[in-house]
Amino acid sequence: LPGHARRLALWMARRARANALRPGRTSPLKPGRAPGAPKRPTHDVHDILGDVHYFAREALKPPDTS
């Protein structure tokens, strides 16, 4: 887990530097459905995978300061 956190932090730092020069990808997460998620969930684990993907996207959003 610490290795994944370090990789995400490095990716976000590179993204911030690169976006200053030219806009690019805005999220480390795959757009759309979670990786490995089928179009029609057939098991409970597919629902959990979708929920976790949603929470990961929410965690990466900037905080609402209004």
C-alpha cells in the first residue's frame, strides 16, 4: 500500500507540472466503469467494485469550499 500511495503522489506531481505547460489527463483513474466491471453485474462483488470506484473518484475531487 505505501508503494501505491507513493506512485499516486508522484503521478499527481508530474500531472501538476505537465498541466502547467499543456492540459492532459486529469485523473489517475480509468474513465467510465471500474476496471474489470461487467456491463451487467452478476455477483455482489461487482456492486462492491463499482462502489469502491465511485468512492475513489470522490476522494480525488477537490474539496468544496463554498
